[in-house]
Amino acid sequence: MKFVVFGAPGAMAARVVVQSIVAALKQRPTLEFAAFIATTPHPARAKWKQFALSAIRRMLNPRLKHSTARHLPSIPQMLRRSQTKILTAPSGDPNSPSIVAELRDNIRPDFALVVACAPIFRRDLLNACRNPINYHDALLPRYRGLRAVSWAIYFKDLVCGYTWHRMTENIDDGNIMLQEYLDLDPRLSAPELVFRVVRRTAGRTGELLDRILEGHPGAPQTGEASYYGRKALREIRTITNPADHTSDELFHRVHAFNWIYLPLGGRLCEVTQLTSVSRGGDWLTSDGVHLKAARCFFLPPFLYRLIRPFRRKLAE
């Protein structure tokens, strides 16, 4: 049985899962890992400027030590001793005609695994994959969309988890192949919690592959569904008037979403650390607390102003 994997090769989740797949295949000789399809260029193949910006981002944000998986080999290194092809989707879009044609006419996979892949799969790609199965870091049907772990932290859930589910044309829909609940430690940042969840799912990759080999249809998603996309993420992060919010709310949003946008010097800035002061400060909240920006994009505010022209690329 032949399969392919889609993902961003530099993403922590993709590297952890691919490593677990390679290990699981040693006990499953009937499975052939035919191709890894990269939906972003691998950092080693990216332009030097993109690589430099990524390195600066990791250096400035100590929380990213959990989300970069620097201790792991790269995906090309993991696959170099195998016959697995490494393909790169044009412009990062796996729906491109060349990728769909390669899957449909040449590779002809029996199923596909999708992890850390932002583009939405369209009908032609879904059909070419035959049985695509997606990894989502939430307990579906809750928190469909983006930043699922951040939303779970924000809403102060007691549990989090992950779901492997069959893919349909609807976002994060389809029967559940594997799902696991984990306790949510509110002291952990989102990158730390994401890393914990991914490590947990990697330990059950063999179980997932066995269910696929057995033709397991999966179980329907049940319970209350929710969806949070780019618009919701932008709205929760953007604070145009801090006086409308309590200090606790602003501190909590920074913790859940890594940064929020606050007005500073006439412009919205990515504030990654707040501190309360006795008087003055940059903002006064609805509960009468004076707040000051201790870090803007993990830098003292005066240094942040120097990198402001690059801030969008650094924050992505």
C-alpha cells in the first residue's frame, strides 16, 4: 500500500510526525512511503533572507525552542536512505495542477497523511490522494481552523488533544481515525503545549497506520462544533482601545496567542510582554491598571522600532 505525506518541512509538527512514520514503517513492510510533498520550501533551500529572518525570529522568541524541533534532523535527512521522493508544491499550493497530475498519473497513492499544511485541499487534490487523512491539534469538532491550541488556552479549557480525521471539502470535517485527550496545563505557553501534543500523537503513529491498513472507516465527529479562522484570530489579537479591557484579559491574550496588537506611538505594535506600573505607562485598562509594553516582538520597544520595517515577516 502506497502513501504520501503533505506538510511544511520546517514545521515542528511535520518533522516529529515524519520521524515517527519512518520508525513505524520498519515493522510494516507492506507500506511504501512514496513521496513527501512540501507546501513551503525547506529552510536549507530557501533564499538567504528568508532563512535569516527565520533564525532571528527563533533567537528573539525563547518560546520557539519548543516549536522549531532543532534537535531533529531535517526531513530530507530522515528520508535520504529511502526511495521516498521529495516534491515541492509550486508557490506552496498542493492544489497546483502539476502536483495533482503527479499524484493521479504517476504516484497513485492509496492514502495521504497531512500535517502542518495550511492550504485547503480542493476536490481534485482530495480525489488524487484517494484517502487523505489530516492531523489537527484539537479535539474535533471543537476548534476547527487556525491556532486551535491557543483558543483552548484562551477559553481556559481543562483538556486539549489532537485528532486524525478523514478529509472532506469542508474544513477539519470528516470521520475521526484517532483522537486523544490530554490535560491542559494553563502554565504552559501555546508553543510548549503544541509540542507536547505533537509528541503524544507521534507515539501512536503506528496505531494510526494499522487502522488505515485495516480499512477502518473512522467515527463521525460528535459534539458542539466551533471554527476560528484568520478573521477571528486577527480580531482577538487586535486591541484598538485598551481601556475597553481589563488588565487580566490583556495579560491572558498575550499568554494564549503569544502577542497582541496594541496602539503605541500612533501605530499598532506586536506586544509580546506586558508589565504593570504604578503610574504613567502606555495604557490604562478598564480596571484602572497602568500597563507598559515590556517587549514588542520580544524586544525592548526602542529596539523594536529599528526592525519595524521587517516586523510583518518576522511575526508570520
